[in-house]
Amino acid sequence: MAIERVKEYLRRLGAEEKILELPVSSATVELAAAALGCEPCRIAKTLSFRAGERIVLIVAAGDAKIDNHKYKACFGTKAKMLAAEEIEPLTGHAAGGVCPFAVNAGTEVFLDASLRRFATVFPACGSSNSAIELTLPELERYAACFGGWVDVCRLPEQAE
């Protein structure tokens, strides 16, 4: 089970005790925000992409959307999300629990600038009913295969 991998991964980093296992689903931004009692924008959703031969995870604010022009400028290819049936075999986590921790070897994790508005954010922890509250420096430190910060999203108030 992916949450067990995440627990072991975060245990080695001294952060396992921060994992929240929720009694309800947190599989979507809206469900996670309701379960955690926070604004949806503070949910750090993890989006899964294929960038050529690379598997790329973008951790973005819950209210952010991928900006295709920015994504192409950053990764050199059109944004192509993984198909539902590809997500778990390629990332190590099932849809609804994809997170930047304990990912499959070769999967690259990037943090989007949309997160920089917040002191803490809530990414999932490998299951559809888990989360962890982290500061941005903690998220950087704990993200597996951390590729750095990118700016590939737009916020609701930004025009397309």
C-alpha cells in the first residue's frame, strides 16, 4: 500500500508523526479542504504528466491550473497528463493519493510557484484519505527526486 511506503519514507526523514489519516476521503481538492478545514487553495495537489520520456509530477496550489504555454516553455513539450490507468504503475501512487513522497525511481517532482503564497500547504500521503501539513522548506526537503521550483500554472484571477 502506497501510504505505508510514504510512512516509511517520511519516518526516515523524521516526519512520519505529521501524517494525518482522515476518516473521510481527501481524494480531490474540495474533499481534502473540507476534511482538513482549510481553504481549497492550500491543498497541494500533485498532477502527473508525461514529458517526452520523463514522468513529471507538479505539486501546485489547489486553485491553480496548468498553463500550457508556461508548461511547454519549461519542459519543452505540450502538457500531457497521465491516463488514469498509468498513474499508479508510473508514479507509485494511485489517483486520489498521488504525492511527492516515496515515488517510483525516475519520477521527477517539481513545486509550482502557485504554492509560494502560503506558509503551509497540505499534500496527500499516498492514499485517498491522508495528508500532511508542511512548510514550503519542509516540502522541498521531503519531496522525492526534487527537481526544483517551476512556474507552470495560472491562478483563477489570471486571464488565459
